[in-house]
Amino acid sequence: MSNHTSQEITYQAGDQTAPGYLALPASGEGPGVLVLHAWWGLNDTIRSVCTQLADAGFVAFAPDLYHGKVVDTIADAEAMASALFGNREQAIAEVASAVSFLNERATQTGNGLAVVGFSMGASYALNLSTTAPEHIRSVVIFYGTGGGDFSQSQAAYLGHFAEDDDFEPTAEVDALETELREAGRPVTFYRYSGAGHWFFEPDRTDAFNQEAASLAWDRTLDFLKNSSTH
């Protein structure tokens, strides 16, 4: 039995509207978590993350940066992600508008919002923590990195990375962890042995690792619950 309600919605992003997916706890209120999708688009895996967060008491919102398009091959995903990167300013603006949308619906605890990013979405999550530090207090990234100036960040960071990852070299992960520590941010990065990129996503049957995914999810919920009350 579910403890949430969910719906496809549109939100105001600048002078236009953009689509997204909103999941609410049974109570209709809770701390806010922004969910940023991987390069596949806003697929059922991301919707499931939102509804599971809602079942755990959070107001979860995933902006659809591809505006309705979902792909399932690496070649198509690379093309979509490249096109989005080419229009990165618009994507960043939509993420910022999604923060405003979520802020209006989430319970204001004084602890700000959390953001969870998967692969491509992780880079946007990291960027958000530097461009909207007054709003973002918790960042969870799954097998994705990104650079930036974290000196103004006010967030704590949790990272889940695969031991064997052709898309996210260990050196990049280590460099990001060092950057965050040098900026004085609380950071915990986990490396999952026997796991590869997309290990959390059950629709990637060639990569999904149930044991690693379950552990990463438990750690994520603990981190988010702790962050929303402290």
C-alpha cells in the first residue's frame, strides 16, 4: 500500500512552462527533495525514486529536462545529453525554477532543500549547490561528478560510486572529494565493489546491482532524514 500521491505537472520556468513529476507524502507535506534524472530522461526509474521518497515523508520533484523525451540506448542518450549541454544555460535555468517550484510546496524547516542527481543529473546537482547555496543543504550524487567553486556551498554531500566504472574514472571521483573537503564541506563518498555505472537503476538490467542499490538507498534515506532535522 502506497503512502503517496503523484502526478505529472508543469511548472513555470522563466517565460515558459516546463514538465516535471511531483510526488507527495500521504500528509501532503514534508521536506523537499529535488531529483535530477540521468541522460535517459525522466523515466520510470526516476518516477520510482520520487514515489519512494514520498513514501518516506518527503515532497519529491523531478524536472523533465528533456521535455517528454525518454531514450534507452547509450547512443541516443549521448545525443540527448550533448544537445542539453549545448543549451546548458536553459537547463540550468529550468533547474533553478524547479527549486522555486519545490520551495513553494515543501515544508520549510530552515534546513533548505536536498537534491539527488543521477549520472548526468549529478553534475547539475553539484552546480546547483554552488549557484543556489542559500537553498541547497544536502546533495546526493549517484555515479556522477562535476567541477566548480564550492567555497560558497552550504551543503553536505553524499556520493555513491561504482568500483568499476567506465564512465566515471576513479581519479575524477577522488578529485571531487578532495575539492569538497578543501572547501570545508561535510562529504561522504562510498565506492561499491562489484558494481558498475547505473548500478542503482533496475531498468538497466546489464548494470543493476540489487545489493549495492539497496545499501545506497538506505544510506541516502538516512542522510536525507538526518539533514532535514539538523
